[in-house]
Amino acid sequence: MARKGKKYREAAAGIERKPYPLEDALSLVQEKAYAGFDETVEIAMRLGVNPRHADQMVRGTVVLPHGTGKTRTVLAVAEGPAQKEAEAAGADFVMSAEEAVEKIQGGWLDFDAVVATPDMMRTLSKVGRVLGPRGLMPNPKSGTVTQDVAAAVNEIKAGRVEFRVDKTAIVHAPVGKVSFEKDKLLENTKALVDAVLKAKPSSAKGRYVHTVHVCSTMGPGVQVDLTSLDVK
């Protein structure tokens, strides 16, 4: 295993191996952040589900009350009046499916999210192998395939976060930046946790949330006391 850097070891040395109340855990994450940039604060929730079973897949979206601290570049794929609606909502790029496919096939990927109207998906599927692995392919379940592209663009710009359990049954998601005021970071984190709890599959049995950790981009993880999250 690769040896951790000196700054990481110094930060980790000040964190006890015990669960902390959420507010204290977030304070530690902010206090121990050491990188020369505004690190993202992330949460990792290990769930009691089996992602190999389709009926136990956990995924969803949530608009964080105070945003993610990152400005996201949005591509809206639509035609007709929907294009003007997307532009008015603040989409950075607006184009038809044919134009988008041509540009993407040429190597263009200067966007962080894609929203599209349903009629654009047949053509847009031609670049599914490019967008899919990057988590950029529009999907009805995440609200990025919709007739109301303006609402989708607004939510993404406002700080909407998509979450999905990975093959190890862990949900990873950003909840803000270390520069955020503690109260705002706390509210964002609670909103994300609540969204994951509401996304619990009916087929999931036993304990749903096993462990929760928070960390900054470069910093050590801090375990969160589940009782401070009111989870079961």
C-alpha cells in the first residue's frame, strides 16, 4: 500500500477512530483540510443492499439547499421552443441531437451535465458509449430526460446532486466545499442523507445504513455517529 503523505498523516493523527456527531465530524473535516485549493466535502454511505439485484438499486437526485460550491456547465439537447426555454434557464450550450452527436464524436466534452427532451434520445444514444461511462448520459430516473428542460437546467445550476449506489454498496456524493459556513454544510449533508433514506428500496431487509463517513478531497475520513443522522 502506498504511504500517505506527511500532511495527510498529520491531519489523520488528530482524528480519533470513533464515530463523531455529524456536526463535529464536519468541523473536523474543515479543520483538517490542508490542500492549497477549496476542497470538496464528500460523504460516503455504506448501505445494506445488494446492488447486483435490480430491485435493490439505490439512486436519485437532491437539490442541496446551498449548492455544491461548483458552477456546472450544462448542455441542453432539444429543438424548437425548448431550446429558447433552456437558454433562458441558463444552459451553457443548447443544440439539436444531431449537432451534439457530431461535436461529441469529434471529441468535445466541455460540459458537466446533459439534459435532453425525450425525442432527442434516439439520436443521442449514438454517443451513449462516450457519455455513459462518464455519468453524462441523460436518464429519466435522474430527471435529465424531460419535457421541462428549463426546470432541469435550473435544478442543476442550483446545486442538484445525483447519487447512485456503486457495486460495493456505497453511495458517494459531494455536499459542499470546506469554505462553506458550517451551518450550510450541515444542512446540505442532512439533505443528501434524507434523500438517500427516502430512496430505500422496499426489497431491502435489515439495517439500511451501515456506516457513514465524511471527508474532504485530500483529507482523511471521519466516521459519523448514525444516531446523529436519525438513521436505522
